[in-house]
Amino acid sequence: MARSFTTSDARQLIQQYQSVEQSLIAMEALEKENARKVQECIQAVLAAELVEALKQIPIEEVNRDKLGIRVKALRDNGFINYATVYTAGTAEIASIRGISADTAETVKMIVAKAAEDSYSGLKIRVNYDRQTPQYTALLSEVSRYQKYHSLVHQYEELNQQYNVQYRESLEALQKGTGFFRWIFSSKDKKSRTEEAYEKLQQGLSGDFGRNISQVHFFEQNARVLDNNEVWESFRENPIKYISAIDQIAPGTVGRVDTTYGLPEGLARQVEEECFFPDGLLCDLRRYQEWGVKYILHQGRVLLGDEMGLGKTIQAIAVMVSLKNTGATHFVVVSPASVLVNWYREIRKFSKLHVISVHGSDRTRAISEWEKDGGVAVTTYETAKYFHLPEDFQFTLLVVDEAHYIKNPEARRTKDTLQLAAHAERLLYMTGTPIENNVDEMISLVRTLRPDIAGDLIGMKSIVTAPKFRNAIAPVYYRRKRQDVLTELPDLVMEEEWCQLNEEEEQVYEEEVLAKNYNGARRVSWDIDNLENSCKAKRMLELIEEAKSEGRKVLIFSFYLDTIRKIKDLLGENCCEPINGAVPPARRQEIIDDFDASPVGKVLAAQIIAGGTGLNIQSASVVILCEPQLKPSIENQAISRAYRMGQGRNVLVYRLLCENTIDERIMKLLEDKQKIFDAFADKSVAVEKIEVDNRSLENLIQEEIDRINNKRQSA
């Protein structure tokens, strides 16, 4: 029986298959080496950060314990702060007149202890606006690491396919390749060798061969980015870089926390919970995976993470894990304004089948979901149309912005709970728990865990807050942005105080004296021509400055009239404004247009419409036209830009007018903010923090008195 191939043909074919395994080994070695280089860059970054931290400590601090150190002599010789001492040798310090060798040793020991304490708290904080040589080198190495990491993943997939489908044929071909082996082989063995050669040839001419060629092409042609390209790549997708750093050096960009604020016993149970991410199309941060495990383990919970920490991603990951263990049906109930977001994010970040249940097609969509399964995404108003059979059970109901159902008597609460009766698991989500008072929090908890709600009723005072938090931990979980996202750029808050001109002052005083509260709050915006508005002038300056720095701008106001005037003033530089009348789908289209627009572009939005449920990380400047009566509303609006995925420091400007209601509102909110911090920082829902109607009346009366006194003394 003659062979259909030569020995050379066989060897070449064998080499092509073996190249996959060899390339995998080579890429794994390169990935490991590059990870080591990333570690070195991280140490260099932290060393530079340490020096910067020590520069902030003046040299006078070495004498804090009154050790008699001659600080003036040190300062006169250039040792002005701890950094200058830290980088100097003991002998250099001892050479100063009046500083003995023992004193020099003491000074070095004090500074070394401060350096040790400072270093333990240092984190990687990559910021597009702070492109130091150390951070540039780090991102460059991370970019290279990601190239090799991607290749390893692709070669692993090829190698797995090779092992499953072709290894047996390859071994058969190797055994029958040689001239003498072929001559002395049995007919059956020759036949098997021919079949093996044919199968391997078909593999190379089919999908497997094309995949090998594609991976080899990527390996040979993937270009290393230069420094400018690296920073642009970081600005476009900072999470990719941060996640890689977090993977290589856990704890350098976030907390290494084994409990994430949970009681120790519960934390151990959560840690042991299994999570199956196959089909999740994104990488989770460590704190997010912990949140997923908490939800999976507890079954019926309220996730209250601060806005921007990825509650939606955690919910999607929970559904993916449950699907991998046999679950088929899920429901998400959300406000109509974020329905489109849910649909898009589920499709983007998972392989889950998602169905929109909304509008005139809702009945057909529900029937399709009942039959085929998947994730039914619906609204509070549409939840009542889920007329499910009494014995129909689905795996998980996700209730977004759960504070919408804090009132047990509300129609949407009843409709949602009727749907929840068919769910094996419940996940409530809200990033604004401070909108609720403790009674409302307990009302929500009661629908999840009645046993825990009963225990909480007697623990509502501030003095029992620690006990309250421990008692609620099995059902309520909240993490703060600053605790788990230390890599987020800085949030810079600025108060831009403006001076009213004569026209503005006259209009404002007339509104106040007429007790027109809304007119008074629209101070400076409530004139016919915004070219004469001091706030508008400052706004234009900020927009121009943002454009020069390559930034985009979000503008928020409570008032539709203000938004309309701003749009008219800015013309083509302003996208279509977002207000309560803009449908959810159109809102997303506006944001997509804004994301794709050039720097300097402005998006104006009514704060109660555009301040929730939308991700606008392409903007890094936020302008607030007037102080809001609730801190939570401002915090929500700011979090549209200042959230996970933001690659620049976020600048927030509050436009305020002196000697107006602006000043009085800010002072009152400052006092109330102290109460907010006392509770919310500890993840406990509190009484509403806002300027209520009575307080506003008092503020207006104070303004009336001020204006009358001014006029009498004129």
C-alpha cells in the first residue's frame, strides 16, 4: 500500500500542530517575564509616590517629641522636609554643623518610621492628567503584558482544541511516518496513519488552521504602543489597565480586605461560595466578585453600593453564575429611564438572552420569556402585566432603584411584590439609600427577610448604629467608592461664586420679595438675555477652559427654563438636552452622540432626569447651575461622570451668587451634610437630608429681611 504523503510532508504537518504548543510555552514565559517587569514598575511608582508624600511633611516634625534636634540647622542646609532627609545619607546629615552622628541617626530613624507608615497606605492612582515618567513606564509595561496575556489565552484555546480533536491523530501519524515504520506496519496501522494524515490536513485547511494563522499573524504584527498611544489607550479604557495591575499585584490599586466590611463569620461563608463566570464577557474587580458571592450565598438581599461601583455588572454576573448551574428565567424591574441601559449592558457583558418587556408588545414578550427563558427586562409600570401561573417559579428577580418601592401602599410596590412572589431569589439594588429613613429601610428589608426586619425595629437610634449594621449585614450590603476604588482619579469640587450685576440683582430681589421660591433659586438665570448673566459668563469660561484641556462638559440644572436658555446660548456646541420628557431610548442616543463628539462638547440635562441611571464617563467636567435642595441629587449627578471607568480627574463646579439664596442653601446643606456623613459613611439608611419647604420659607424670609434692611440703609 503506497503512502499518499512523503515523510517530509508528514514532518511539516506535525511541526505546524506542535507549533501551537510551543508558542503557548513561549508566550507563557514572556507573560511571566512581563508581569515581573510590571511589578518592578509598580515599585518604582510607589517609591515616587512615597517621596511625594514625604515632601508634604516639614522638617520641623522631627522635633515633635521635643528631642532638642536643631531643626534650623537642618533647614538652612537644604533639609526642608522628610523627603530630603529620606534620600540623603546619615553621614551627609551628620556633616552639618550642630548635628552630631547620634542626632543624624535619630533623624533618619524618625523619617524612616514615617516612610514605613506612609508606604503601607500607598496605592496606584493612575491619572491621565498626571503623566509622570514612572506611571508612563508602568502603563507601557502593562500594555505589553496585555499583549502576551491575550496571546496566551488564544493559544490555550487552540491547544485545548488540538488536544481534544487532533492529538490522537498526531500520535498516530508520528508512529507511522518513517520509511521503515511504514514498510513493516500492518495494513490496519497504515490505514490509521493515512486517516490521521487526512484528518490533520483537513484541520489545517479548516477553522483550526485559520485560527492558527490568525493568532500567528496577531503575534507577529501586534505593535507595541508608544508613550502617547499608551496614555490615549488608558483614557479610552482605564479599567483594562487597572484590572491588569490589580491581577498582577493585588492590593496596589484597592484594598486587600478579606471581609469587605462583613462580620467575620458571614465573611467566611461568603468566601467559600462558588461563582461560575463562564459566559460573562467582562472581568470583575475583586470587590465585585465578592459582592456576587454575597448575593449568591444570601439569596435575598439589598445591594447598596455607592453609585459607580458596578451594581449592574454584579447583578449580571449573578445571573450568569446561576444560569451555569441550571437556572433559566430571570426578571429585572427598573425605572423606565434605565430600561434601555439594562438591555444594552446585559447584551454587552454576557451571553444571556435578554427580552425587553415594555410597550404595546409586552404580552408577546412575556409569553416568549415564559416559553424560552432568559432575562426579562421590564419597568415598574409594566410589572403588573406578568400574569404568571400560580405554580410558575423563576430563579431571580432584580429590582433596580429599589427605593421606588419603599411605600408598601404604592401601586408599583404591590405589583413588584406580586411578581416577587414567583421568584426564588430577590436582589434589590439602590445606590442612594440615604433617600430613605430608617423606617423605610426596614420596610424594604421586611419584604426580603421579615425575621431581620423584626430585630431592627428597636435599633434605630445613632447610638445603636454598630449593632444595627451587624444585624442588617445578612440582608443589606454597602461599599463606598473610596474604600474599593482607590484608583479612581481625584474628584475636585470648586465653588464658583459670581457677583450679580444691577439687572440681575433687581430681578432677583423682586422674586424674593414676591416669595417666588423657584424664581429666587433661578438667580442669574432668570433674566431675558443670558449674555448679561454672571453665572452664564462663568459657565462659558469653564467650557472654554475644558475645551482647551481636551475635556467634555456636563451641565445640570433643576429647571427646564435654565436648560433651554443654556441650549439657546451654546447653540451647536450643546447636544440635545435631556429632560423628563425625553424617552429612555432617545436619552441613550443623545449620550452616544455626546460620547462620539469632539472635546469641548456640552451635554445639558435636567438634574432629576439626567442625574440617574446613565453612564457618561466621556465627560470629566460637571457644572451645577444652582445648589440642589438634596445632597443626594447632586451626588447622583456627579456620579454620572465620577464612576468606575473614568480615566481623568473629575472637576465639579457649583455656580453660586453672593448675597443670595445660594449662600443660605449652601450653609444649611453644609450643616445637614454632617448628619449625612455620620450615617451614610457607615452604610446605614438615615432620615432624609434636604432643605424642606419650611426651611426654604425661613431662608426666603431671611433674604426678605436682608433686602429690606439694605434698602432702608441706602
